[in-house]
Amino acid sequence: MIEPELLLQAYRLGVFPMAMEDDSIAWFSPEPRAIIPLDRFHIPHALRRIQRKEFFEIKIDHRFGEVIRACAKRTDTWINGEIRESYERLHELGYAHSVEAWSAGKLAGGLYGVAIGGAFFGESMFHRVTDASKIALVALVERLRAKKFVLLDTQWITPHLAQFGAIEIPREDYLHRLIRAVELARKF
């Protein structure tokens, strides 16, 4: 297990861990860094229609362990046993959180990440029902806005995240935003 204080300090410095194919842990600080500006979050038109038509119940931290295990269940994963155990410990300490979309009483999709001050570091998402992870992301952004968070870190940009307004910024710019964000007194 990665010690919680080491993991938290790494996030405060803009660094995060990932498991490699040989189960070793590597540390990353991408250049450029991807974020979703909370004031420019975009909900795609098709997803707005789904929000209106389908019913997903949103729960926070209801089944964190199940969420991280579902995120790890893919062919190429950076979430090994050590990573899972480390984040489950951060969850117990109140730093790692899950946002879950439930449908018909079952976990349909969700995401998890780490909250420090006014920064949320998104780690991974999964879905078992189409669009459930997207609905969880929308719920995350709504929560971050309501709690006055200022930084949503997505680490790298993907086409999936770009549709919501994710952008890349130089690491130097990211680190300036990060320093300010982690000093804020916010509760997830």
C-alpha cells in the first residue's frame, strides 16, 4: 500500500501514481495537464435528453470499493491491488470519493477521485449501463460547483472528456492553480 500521506503530498505537488504492467508503481505529472474548467463544463445535447428521459439515482460514497473494482475491470488497467488498497484507505480517511449512478437498484456506473481543499482529482470512470458514467460526471461537477471547488483535474485529455469541455494547460499554469486550490477550506 502507498502510505496515505505520501499519496496526498504527491497530489498536492501535481503528481499521481499508476500501476504498470509488471505491477510496479510509477508516478506521473503530465505536460500538458488536462482539466475541466468548472465554469465552462459542457453537457452534450444528447446527454441532456438522456438526463430528462432516464432515471439515475446519484449516490455519493455509497459503494466506493465496488466503484474502484469496476474501474479496474478492463483489459488495460492502471489499478492493481496496491492502487486499490491505497485509495480504499484514502476513502476511509475521507479524501477519496465515489460518485455513483444507480438504476433499478443496481450500480450502473460511476467514478472515483481524490478531494484536497478545493481540488478534485478524477481518477477513473466506468459504466455498466450506457451513459451512466457521464451522468455521474455531471453530478460530480454539480457537487463541485455547489461546494465551491475551483479545480477538476482529469490528468490527461480524452475524446470522452473533451466533449464536456476538458482542456489542456501547461504544467506551470496547472501548478499555479493547484497551489491555490489545495489551500482552500472545502469539504466534498
